[in-house]
Amino acid sequence: MPEHILDWASVGPNGLYTAGTGPSAIGVGVVSSYNSDGRTAETRSDGTPTQNGLWVDGLTTGVTTQLVFEAPVQNLSFEIYNIDQNTGVWDDRLTVFATDATGAQVPVSFSDLDGLHSASGNVVDADGNASTGIETSGADDSVFVSITGPITALTFVFEPGESATETGTFGIGNIGLDSAPLSDDIVDGTSGDDTINIFYTDAEGDMVTSGDDIIRAAEGNDSIDADAGNDRIYGEDGNDTIFAGTGHDTIFGGDGADSVEMGSGNDIFFGGEGDDWVNGDIGNDVLHGGTGNDFLRGSFGEDTIHSGGAGDGDDYLWGGYRDDRFVFQDGFGNDTVEGESIDETIGDTLDLTRVTSALTIDLTSSIEGTGTFTDGVDTANYNEIEHILLADGNNTIKLGDGSGNDTISGFRVPTDNGDGTYTAIDTLDVTEVTRDFGTTPITVRDIVVSDDGSGNAVLTFPYGDTLTLDGVPPSAFDDPEIFESMGVPEDPDGIVTGTGEDDLIFVGYDGDNDGDRIDNDDALLPGEFGDDDIVVAGAGNDLVFSAFGQDEVFGGLGNDILFGGEGHDALYGEDDNDDLYGEAGNDTLDGGIGDDTLTGGAGADVLIGGAGSDDFLGATIGDAVFGGDGVGETDSLDLTGYGPFKVVYDDGSTTSGRVDFLDSGGAVLGNMTFEGIENIVACFTTGTLLTTPRGSVPIEDMTVGNRVLTRDHGFQRIRWIGHRDVGPREFETHAHWQPVCIQQGALGEGLPNRDTLFSPNHRVLLCGAQAMLYFGEGEVLVPAKHLIGMQGVTAAEVEEITYWHILFDCHELVLSNNAWTESFQPGSYVMNALEEEQRREIFELFPELEGADAKDLFRSSRRTLTRTEAMVFHTQ
């Protein structure tokens, strides 16, 4: 039974570990090299039955793992797992070197070869038994190794045999070992602060020579100069100063803040606790900082610098000249890495393969070779790094405009689920990559995939930045869905799509999953150009403003309100009761199923009611109206406010014909046609149409609790509604109560969309450049009476009229006949104009209004202009 077990479950391929536990445990330094392919040995559990081990896979050139024991060991035993051969496919070979404290080789014995392996000196070769699986303990593919010792170092060389160009999978099992007596030729320090050099003699008479010495400084703040030779130096406790000198030295700094000059030669350093300062100097050195905030510099040579593991401090790792490798594992700390690009052949490598947690590697810096990486706890930064090797975790590569040209190895592309979808492993964060250096995010179509000439995929972004994925062929990205699964926004499909809820779709809408926008100069589909949009609002009560371009808008399910804006648009209400406004251009409006309201606006429009009882408003010269002929449906053409016109029915028809629009002398200015219209409204109505989720509803049909579209707060519920009838008797004593007529289009194209009567003090919204120029505000309110004299605004004279009031929780702006006007704002003047019963109703709803100036509580939503200020609009 061995005294100690070196268990690979708790030992990595690089670092300082222990064999056994307790006071008798033996420290073991492990150093694994990398071959030209960047491959190295790995510690993991593998095989059948599963065994912990030091494993290699598919090596085309050899790798070495060296174990350096802090004290001599003997009676070592272990198994070689799954060492086998399949001629021309794989062939496994292992060389085992054991050396004592003097550097002399110690014999190694191989057993249980079973005719399937051959051994010659320190080399064991596989001679067949090409098993398809990975066999472990006791299998025919295993070989037993024993070393009597004593030894202080054990080296494994994994490489392909002679019958194939690469290895299969094979490894080393746990190692049993015993402690061996210490030799008498160790230069020992004392518990004090020693100076150990060629002039020092210990209690046994041992001295530092120019040969291969073993120096144990013991406790204290010691100064050690090992001179020449392949020395082994143990600083142990204390803040030691160590000069390793020439030769291939191995240095165990121990605990304390040590200062180490490794000198020339291929040296190895293992640090302990404390903030160490280490300079590798000349040679290809390996530096392990241990815990603490260490400064590790490789200097001259191709060095490997290890950050440390869990509990590690914030280290400064400096490669120096030539091609260096920086190796990290979990718990790496907030480190700084400086590669230094002098005398390089392939450049410096950031090796993250030992980190098991997911990393975010930030490549957004415009300085090539500079970036950061984080696991969410620790964050390290680096500069002058040419290659990055990724770990097996789910990593994120973050890119930005001006990232430069970066190379990543170990990037794992998404797996194909076989159904047209993919599952990402490593991902790309391109939120800071744009098409125009700052505003428009990229999509899949903005990434160009090419070959670097060696079979590796190069991803090129809009401003020439590239990401080379070493080991990933360009064909790995032959489906756009692959990029989408990796986090790159999918290509727009040319259709602005709603969410299925009650959407507000306008130029600022970003709810389309593909990134399609209103008026984004992003038309893609055949026949579409520039700002031409296709909008599919989908389910829900949607409000759509398609603005510029020749747009197609589909309302879908729900009571939708669709505005075409500029251009020759096509609006399709589809299901339910919709409101369609063509606005400017020669538009096509199709209500579809439901009781719809269609308002053509300017231009020669085609208005199609479809199924249901539909209302047609805003008809003008050149329009064609088709009501439909459904049984039990009544379609109405409302010509209110159009002045003189004449309806001419087709012969034998009461539902089809034309409307001739006349001038003041009766001459025909032009006409429109209609079919399937059962009702033509040819008189003025007292109702004003308000925009609601149900479409345009006359104010007299509104009730408390109904929702109305407001400019500032979307759809809001009516808290109170009232009206007052004014007839000849009232007008005789209050002539100033006569209404103001704002004709169709007087406030702008389609504003309002029909001649509309307002009470003289009813305020309407005016906006634009004039408001901003004269009053410093883009939107202002003006009482209707202050606009009399402006083109299209006149004082009306009626015999009787009904004025309606609607009150919300605050002063709002509502769409009335397509023009924005105010809701009721309770103030002393207007409250006094109400009947007593109406005042009591309002005070019951808003008791805070009684006894106070209501205007102080119901602040005006916009600045109100005086008569003099309003005059600036009379010239437009």
C-alpha cells in the first residue's frame, strides 16, 4: 500500500500541488509543454470504467509533462491507460524518464505487456489491439509502470509511434509513491536570515558549487546565490532573495514575498503565498506565481507564465521578448498581461483553455492585441497579444467598430439540431458593431465570411475589422441561422411586424424581431424602394403611422387605426372594426371584415369597404368608393362640409353613381364615383368624430369610461362627459357663443379632415417651425376665435348647436376630426358657464376643484397664445 497518492482529480497539468495529505504530504510541481499545434496534456476523468488521469488526444507532435517533487520519493507505481495502435490511423508511444537529486536517470520498469506492447529502455510502444473505446484499469491496453527510486523528478513524453502520424487517446493513472530519506548533500539553511552562496557551509559541511546543487534555505529572509549548474532551490518561508545563476534551475519560492532572478537557462519557478517578484531572464522559462499579487516577467526567451488558480491575487504578467504564452485557470484574479512584441515569430498567446467558467472576451479596443476578459467575478486586461485560445465554457466574444484584426482559436460553432435551428456554444456580442460607425446595428448580412488561405474562417465586418477563427472552416457558416443563434441580429425581411399586442407602430417602433423599421431607407422586397414599408400589425388593437414612402399596411385582427401618410399607400384593415386614413397620395383603402371607417384624404383614392357596414369620409375629386353588397349591411358616404355638390345615380340604381363637386356658380369642378352605397349623408351633423380603439366615434355616442386617443398619454378613459344646447334665445343675449368654423385642411393637409365647428374658446393645437421660431416651443394651443381671419377659418352663424365637453384625469389633447384639440379644462370661467347640475357632477368626481382655481390643479398641456401672438399664423 503506497504511503501517498498523486490523484489527478485534484492535480492540474500545470501548477504546484501535493501528493497525499497532512504533514507528510509531498509538494509536486507540474509543468506541461505545448506542441506546435497548441496541444498539451489534460487532467480529466475518462474511459471505461471512468478513471482520473493525465490524458492526451490526437497529437501529431509530442508534448511533455514533468513532475518535480519537493522531496525525494520512491516505490512509484501507476498504469498507462489505453495505449494502443491502429496502423495508419493512430499509434501511441510513451517515454518515461525518472531522475534523482543529482539529475541521474533512475531505471523504469514496464510490466503486463501481454504481447500487445513492446518496451525498450524508457520507451513503451503499442503493437496493436486497436480498441474502439477508451479502456482503462486492468484492460489489455494497459501497461503497469514501477520505479524503485528514489527520484526527485518524473517526466512523461507523449508522442505518435512509427505506424501513424498521430496518437489516439491514452493517459497516465493516479501515481502511488512513498517518501524517501533525504540525502546528506543538501545545502541547508537555518531558521535565521541566511546568505547562502559559494562561501556558505551548512552544519553538515555542504556547500554551493558550480554543479547541480540542492539548496533548502529554511525559515527567514534568506539571500541565495546558486551559482552555475542545474540547481534545485527551496526558498521556503520568509521574504527571500534568490539568484539562480546559469543552468536549468527549478525554484520553489515558498511562502513570503520573494524576489527571484532566474538567470540563464530553461528555468522553472513555483511561487507560494506572498507577493513575489520574478524575472525569468535568459532562456525558455516556466513561471507559476502562486497566490498573492505577483510580478512575473519572462524577459528573454519563449516563456510560459501561469497566472495561478483559485485565491490567486492580482498579478502583473510580462512576457518580454519573443513568443510567450500566458496560461489562466479558474479564479485567475484581476490580472494585467503585457505581451511585448519584440523579436516575435508567431506572437504571444493568451491561453484560456484551463478556465471552465464562461468568459466574455472584449475585443472592442481599437488598439490591436488589446482587450479584457472576465468570468463575471475576475477581470483581466491584456495588450500586445496576437493569439487567444478559448476554454470549453460558453464564451462570448465582444466586438466593436474599430476592433481591428483579431484571431481566436478554440471557438466552437453552434450544433445543428437537424430541423433548421442551431444551438450556440460560443457566441458573438456585436451590439457595438454598426453599419455606419455609430447608429445602425449590423445584421447577419453585414458579415462577410472568407478563407484566410489556410482553411480558417475570416469574419469581416463593415469597417474592415476582422475576426479569424483558427480551426473553423468557412463552410461552418453556410446558413444565416448559424450567426443568428450566435447572437448576431437576423436580417430584416422587409416587413415591419407587430408583436401581437396593442402596438403603436411609427418611425420609433423597434418591436420587429428582424430589425425592420418605418422609414429606415431599408426596403428589401421586389418593387420596394427607400422608405417604402410593408407593415403587418397582426393581432391587437394597433395604431400605425406609416409616414413616408409608398407603403402597404395590414391591420390584422383587432380594431386598428391606420394612417398612410405621404405617398401612394395601400391600407388593409382586415378583421374587426378599423379606422383607415389614406392622407396624402393616391391611396387604396380596404376595410376588410367589420364595420370600418375609411377616410381617403388628399389625392385620387380607392376606398373599398368590404364586409360590414362601413362609413366613407373625406371623399374628394377623383376618388372611387366601393361599399360592397353584403346582405343586411348599410354603407354610408358622408359628404358633410363639402359645400355644393350633386349626386347623380346610375340608371336604375340607388346605390351606385357619382358625386359632382360644384363651384359657387354651379359649374362642375370634378367628381368621384361610388358603388354599393346605401346611404349618402348630405347634411351637417352636430357630432365631432373622436379617435378611439373602436375607430372614429361621434362625440354624442361617447360615454364615461370610453377610451379616447390622447397625444401625450395614449388611450385614456373619459371621467366625465357633458353637453349644452344653445339656441336662438341664448344667441340673442350671448352672440359671442356662436361657433367658429375651421374648414377641412385649414390647419394643414387633412387637419381637420372635414369642416368642423368649434366653440370660440375651444383651443386647437398648432405646431411646426413658426411655433418654434416665435415662441421657442414646437407646439402651442390657440383658441379657435383667435384664428378667425386665417385662411379657412371663419366665424359661423347657426340657429342652434350643441357643445360637448369631455373631461379626463388631466388636461389632454384628442384627435377630433383628425385635428388635435383640447379636452375640457375646468377653470373658473368655464365652470361658471356650466349648468349647476354639471358643476356638481364635476365637483363630486374631483372634490379638490371646489373652492380652488381649477386651472391650478388642471395645468394646461401646452402654452396658450394670446390674440396678438396668434396673428403670426394668419400669414401662413
